[in-house]
Amino acid sequence: ETGVTQSPTHLIKTRGQQVTLRCSSQSGHNTVSWYQQALGQGPQFIFQYYREEENGRGNFPPRFSGLQFPNYSSELNVNALELDDSALYLCASSPGENTNEQYFGPGTRLTVT
Amino acid sequence: AQTVTQSQPEMSVQEAETVTLSCTYDTSESDYYLFWYKQPPSRQMILVIRQEAYKQQNATENRFSVNFQKAAKSFSLKISDSQLGDAAMYFCAYRSAPHDMRFGAGTRLTVKP
């Protein structure tokens, strides 16, 4: 059974650019949630995708968007990058909308300069 | 808004000893779930233990147990027989809505040999 994987591991972007982060969910999981973890803080919920539809969103602006594909992998897109977007981005998959069984990936470290 | 507070930024314990990590939360909901996650230097969040608010019995997973005080909105984690591998950041988390998990700022646990 393959766990949750994320790519890339690290990424450096310039302010104003756009970035796409990728997540492969665990086998059999149809739900993916994305979190932003700033340095020294706990993760903050960005949004969740269930069966290719966004079905929940945290307090993040529209320049944070996502996709989920038929194989349940997911992308997080961030437009017009700001310095404060520098963070660890975590993806978590679960076997349903119930996030009580949530398995996290190792994260993508994004640095915006 | 639901908030999760971890008042101990850092804790230290001697190997084989017991340590308790504190967590309080604020909510007006009656039905919710509480979690403790471990984040080692590898960055991958791992679920340690989970508690359903409607259950009065405290959850236990091997060396890990919780003290859930619903009226006081307190949810502490006790680690018995601490091991070097327990060293990590520990995050307390709360969930009531299906999609939105709220995390505390974390407690860094050091285990001394």
C-alpha cells in the first residue's frame, strides 16, 4: 500500500509568480485536504476535495485554488505569490469526507523571495 | 470560532519517564473530535490518538493516553515510558465540521537519554 506522496520536496519562487504543488493520495482514498504550515505554527486548513469537487474551504483568498483528478490525486495552485506564502504545504488523504482517518504526506517546503 | 491552545511551546522528559502535554480548546459545539498528532523532523504528521467528545472514556493507545475534561475543554496527552523516538513536535487538533480541522501551535518534546 503506497502512502501519501507530495512533489516537489522543496521549491523556491519569486514574489508574483505562480506555483503548483502535487499530491498523490493513499490507495483507496477519495478525499484530499490541503494545509499551510507556517514556520513555528500549526497547520491551517486551506481546502478539501472529495470526488473531484471542492467541498470545504478555510480562510484563504481565491488565489489559492486546487484540482482533484479522477485518480484522486490533487494539485494546489497559488497565484500572485506573496512573501507570507512561504510555508510547508501539507496534503492529507482520507477514505471519505470523514477526516478522522487522515494520512499526511511529507509536505512541500515553499520559499517565496 | 473554535481555537486550540497549547500553552507549552517546549517540554523535556527523561527517557523512560512520563510527560504530559497540555491542550485547551474553545467551542460552542457539543459534538466534535479531538486529536494529537506527532510531527518528527521528517515533517510527516502522524496521528497519535483520537477522542470523540461524546465518549466519556479516555482514549488510550499503548504508551499514549489522554485526559479529556469536556466541561473544562481540556485535552492533555500523557506519554508513559518515554522513548528517544518520541522526540517531535506534538500538535493538538479539533474538528467539528466535516472538513475543517483546527490545530494548536504545537509543543516541541525533547527526550533526554
